Amino acid sequence: MLTNRSKVVVKKEMNFWERIYLPAILGGIVITIKHLFRRSATVRYPEKKREISAIWRGQHVLKRDDIGAERCTACGLCAVACPAEAITMIAAERKKGEENLYREEKYASTYEINMLRCIFCGLCEEACPKEAIFLTDRIIETDYGRKGFVFGKDKLVEPVDQRVDVSKRQTPAVLEFKQHKQLTHNK
Ligand code: SF4
Ligand code: SF4
């Protein structure tokens, strides 16, 4: 015995009422009925959604600039900052004539986030010098297989005609923080 916390269990003889189980069953029914009148702890998701914080950290978005070019320059800083090692990418060189597709000379030809590894800490967003990646208030959809949770550019880059609003992430506190001299790279 490593500790003295163990208890000797005594097998107590059941009395008449305990043997017929009726009081225990009635007690259970009373508890069930009480719960019928209490506020439900669950919601009927996805028909009904809980209110979430304005700066909820959900599904990432890879942003485009004003003319629709991808902002990501495949520098890899987000992947280095990621504590869960959830981000992988392959860099490629922009060719002549692709200036409207990619903002910088280098871009990510492949960019993947494994949502099963991601802990939604937001460090990738903070590390990005190009304001290319943001977390949004979108919830990751469920899937039956693991592969479905590896999000590629098809799911991460915002469509040109359906931009994802990330202004909520730019709270006054965040904007003030970005004014710091050492963070001018974030402009
Ligand atoms: S939110 Fe955190 S864990 Fe998820 S990809 Fe970004 S840095 Fe990695
Ligand atoms: S830190 Fe930003 S620019 Fe660099 S690879 Fe990540 S998303 Fe792209």
C-alpha cells in the first residue's frame, strides 16, 4: 500500500426498499423531470449557433491584396512560429505576367495547415510580416477522415469575389501594438 487513502469496502446488506429498487427509480425520474425545466446545456448546432467572441480564433484565411494578388510570400515565418508544426509550404518563383496573381517575387505554390494539429493560438498571424494570414470566426467543419482536415490553398486563400473580413481582428489594441517601432515589418 503506497498511501493510506484506501478504504475497506464493507458489503452492506440491502434493506427491503433498496431491494425493490422502486425508491431509487423514482429518485432518478424526479432528477430527469427537474432537468426538463432547466436551461439546456447544449444547442442544436448547426441550426443554432452560440454567440462567439469578436476575436474568436477559427479557420485561417490567406488574404489577397487590393488588386487580388496573394499576399503570402512563402517566407516560412508562420511555420517557424507554429508551436504545433501544423503549417507546411512549398515556395515558388513568380513568373513574368503573374504580377496580378502574386504580390511578391516568391509565393507559396503549396500551403497547407493541418487543422487536427492546429491549436488556434494565432501565433502564425502574429508572425506574418505581410498581413497574409489571419484567423477568422469561421468554425472548422467536421469530416470523417483525417485527410479532410489538411486544408490547402483551395480552402485557405480567400476567393477574389468573396473577401473574408478580418477587420474584427484589428482591434484598437492590436493596431496600437502594431505601431511599435520593432513591428514596422507588419505594415
Ligand atoms: S493558429 Fe497556432 S497552431 Fe494553428 S497554425 Fe497558427 S501558429 Fe500553428
Ligand atoms: S508568415 Fe505570412 S507571408 Fe510568410 S509564409 Fe506565412 S503567411 Fe506567408
